[in-house]
Amino acid sequence: MASRLTRKAFYEGNFDAFKVISTFFTLDSDFVHDAFVKPMQRLFTLSSSGAIKGDTVIQFGGSYVNVALLPACELFKDIIIIDFLDSSLQTATKWLKEEAGAHDWGALEKCLGEMEGGRLNWSQLEETMRGKAKEIIKADLAETHPVAPKLSIQADCLYTALCLELLCAN
């Protein structure tokens, strides 16, 4: 258990969401393509086929790249964002509120736009997501139930990216 808390403490103290975005989310980044473009393209495919749908989707972790849930805007009525890192939650909140200092997702928009054959209306999807994001919740991973009692509803889908994978042991 101590190793989990140590790893958690490391990320809480050293993780800078904006630096990660500025470093890895560029047009020539293989990371963007492999970690986000491919999974987002799959979500767009699933949304058009009707394979997944429901009322509520929860994004657990990786909230600093909440745009990964843009395809979910077509699938779910409500989006709940959960993370355990303050810097991730701050970045997500800035983007959702369209505040100064929020990251510009131009590189990801360009990659997805090309893959979707021009059907992607990025700004419209962003506005839709902003309207559907109902809650932003901070999780405490040291607790047995990290989001209780803050989250009391059940969701139809859980999406996780760049969170649980970082905390899990090899």
C-alpha cells in the first residue's frame, strides 16, 4: 500500500498538466496519434453505429485532456469528470469555463479533422461537451471509495485515460 501512496504523492506534487499538453500534444507527436486520435476515432465509430450509449459517462483521470470525450457528446446526456490531481482538475475547469490560460487543442483538432474526413465540427463538439459536463469531482485515491460520497449516481460508461495506468504497478 505504501508504494501506491508514494506514487500518488509523486504525481500530486510534480505533475503539471499544462507542461504535459505542451510537450506531447503537438502535430508531429506519435503520442497524440496513438494515445488519443486512434481511441477517439474508435469512439466516433461506436457513436455512429449506436454500439454504446446511455445517460451518463464518467471520465476517470486524464481530465486535463477531457477533449478525449468529445465523441461521447453524441452518445451520452451527461458527462462527469473525476480526477485526483489538482493541476488536471484546474486545467479541465479552465477549458470548460473557457478561461484565459486554457489549452488550445489545435493539434488534436487537426489530426481528428483529417481522420473524420471533414465531418468533425470541433467548436460545436466543444460547446456540446461544455454543456453536458455536469460535475468535476476530485477523487482521493487513499480512500477505499475514492469518490464517495461526492458521487452518488451510477453511470452507463466509464472512460479512463492516463490515470489508472500511471498508478498501477507494472
